[in-house]
Amino acid sequence: MTEMVFGSTRVRSGDPILPRWWRTLDKWTLACVVGLFAIGILLGLAASVPLAEKNGLPRFYYVNRQGIFGGVALVVMLVISMMSPRQVRRLGVVIFAVAFLTVVALPVIGTDFGKGATRWLSLGFTSIQPSEFLKPGFVALVAWFMAASQEVGGPPGKSLAAATTFAVVLMLALQPDFGQASLVLFSWGVMYFVAGAPLVYLLAAAGVAGAGGMFAYANSEHFARRINGFLSPEIDPRTQIGYATNAIQEGGFFGVGVGEGSVKWSLPDAHTDFIIAVAAEEYGFIMVLAIILLYATVVARSLVRLTGERDPFARIAGTGLACAFGVQALINMGVAVRLLPAKGMTLPFVSYGGSSIVASAIAMGMLLALTRTRPQGNIADVLGRAGR
């Protein structure tokens, strides 16, 4: 049978694993991820110093911790990127099971750190946000269900995927964490579309999501407060959105200068959810554009490479991971410029946070593994066998 590879690099099965991994890896995506992490460290040098001084810690305490988290994350990402699709699927199922059980137990064992939402598990020396790890595991599990449903005599995978999505969204909404719930729902919709969902089902799901949003608005003070703040024609300059909006306007095209920004002294989340405001103020639109291009490159290259993938699981899971990665970045930056309601979502690989960067590394490691070039059966041969 004639075989072909998506791309110009042909895979030789007898090669040692490291040279084979390096030849088949999407090096542009890897470079973009490393670039995002480097930008995160650079911005952390400015954004986290005021918080460290406020808490009586060494000036670069948070930067040093981010460096440690990042080192661990990059190792995790590279190790996972060497896995086969089957190994990625198994890893994702295990991660989902552990993360989901932890999320279920958060009302009893979790803490809110005074933020009004029980999203964290405190370990004393550090804290973990289980919902961050839930996302890559969720994508792998749901993609497995959807891929299995395409097999002859396979299980009702799409129904199982929908039930899993409902359970996850419900648990996240109860924290409440409507931002992560929305991202999970979006990931399911994208994968369902790739798996061949009828348009009417997707429209029905959108209607249900809209009805759920109205119900949350009517019954959740936390949700209603954020929506009302977003819809208000005036911005309170003393709020985080107000500080961030002003910082972005002050930055202009080239920024006010490295270390010259003032928003980092006013924003309590300048090193996490609103780090893009620090980038815009000190480095200007040029830095923001560079960050956007890095995210766009990761998503675009991944989706293009997945168009040549004939393994249903790899295609569905890869699309879900790539789109979730890009949309999370879009939501974070959209909140900072007041295009979206405040959601408390990190900027992958750029914002400070151990859970965020390690979970993002797991997701990106899975994506790199699923987009590696592998021998694909020639489409004429596949159609020929189907016709016999």
C-alpha cells in the first residue's frame, strides 16, 4: 500500500525515538510556546514585584516561582509530546478522573481565598486549581467517546460525551466558575462539530446554553454582578477593569517604557488575569500584537496539520485542544479591553500560576503529540478498500 506523510518529513520506524520525535514535531508551535513563556517571565519581572513587596516577600519571589513552575511545565510538555495518540488518550482519561473527583469534593475540602468562589485546593505550601487540569482531560475523554461512536457497532459516544459535558459544566457552575464552564462547553461544541454533528443539534445546544445563562443571571448574584458591570455604560476607574482599560490606553503604540508603568501598583491581579494590561502599558501595542500572533500561530498551524490526520481521536481531540487554547487567550484579552464580561481566566503560559502553566503544558504536550507527522494511508487506497 502506498503511504504518505502530511508534510515533507518521512517517518522511519527503525529510528531512535528522540530523532524521530524531533523530525515529526511541529517545531513552530513549540517555539511559539517557549516564546509565550519567555514573555510571561519578562512581564512577571514588572507585574509581580509590587505584590511581593506588599506581602513582605523578596522582590522576585513570584518570578522565581514562575520559573520553577515553568521548568516543570516544559519538561511535562516535552514528555507528553513524545506519546502516541493511544497514550495521550489514556493519560487524558486518568487526568480527567482525578480532576473531576477533586472538583466534586471542593465544596468540602476547597477554599476560596476570599474571592467568593471555591475553586482551589490548598496544600499549605501551594494551592491547586483542579478545573485547570480538568480541561485537557475532558477534551481527551470526550474525543475518545466521539471517535468510538464512529466505529461499526461502537458505543453511543456522542450521548456519553454530552452527558459528561453536562456533569462538568454543572460542577463548574456550582463553584461558581462560569468562565471555565463556558470554555468546556465551547470545547465540546467544536469537537461535536468536527465529529459530524448536525447543525440543528449545535443550534439547540446554543439555545440551551443561552437559557442556562439567563437562569444563572436570575439566580446567581456573582454572575449577575459581572454581567451588570459589563453592560454598564460607565467604567468605575477604581475597579480592575477600570485600571486595565486606562493602562491599555496609556500604553499607546510603543508603551510608556520598561518599568515605567503604574497599573501594576493598582491591580491586585496584574500578574495573573490582567497581565496583558501590564504588557500594553509598558511595551505598547507592539507587544500585544506579538502575543496575539504567537497564539494565532499555535492554533492555525495545529488546525492545518490536523486536516491531514485520519485518526478520528487525534483529529477531534487535537481540534478541541487547539481551539480551547486560543479561545482562553481570547477571553483573557477580551476581558482586559472590556469586550467580554470579567471571567477570572489566565493567559496561558504568560500569567503567573502553577496550576495554569502546568495544565497548559499538559494540553500543549497532548496537542504536539497529536499533530506530529505520522504515516497516513493514501486516500485513494482507503477509498479503494471501502469500495471493495
